[in-house]
Amino acid sequence: MPMPRLPNDAVPSLQSPCVRNCCLDENNICLGCGRSLDEIVQWHQASVEQRTLILERAAQRRRR
């Protein structure tokens, strides 16, 4: 028997990178996770592809 299809809202997604150390710098970048304020606000509505890009940009910021 084939597996049933999951509704779109049940598709696994990427977890938030939030580390509960929320403090924005002068450029509105979180010192805890590296996301911009706009990226934090957009997270819950973002697709998996958008979340992947946000995570990549945040990782680059944290390395700086």
C-alpha cells in the first residue's frame, strides 16, 4: 500500500536557529543566531528554500 501524502503544512521544515540569546547590534543583527531582524520576522512564513538561505546568511555573519 502506498504511503499517504502529507498536507503541505505537515512537510518537515527547518528548525529556527534561535539560541535564546536575543540581542540586536547596531545593524539589527541578532548576536545569538546571526539573523537580521527582517529574517527573524519572516521565519515563520518562509519556505524551506527561504529558510535555507536565511540559515546560510546567518552562518556567514556569525563567522565574521
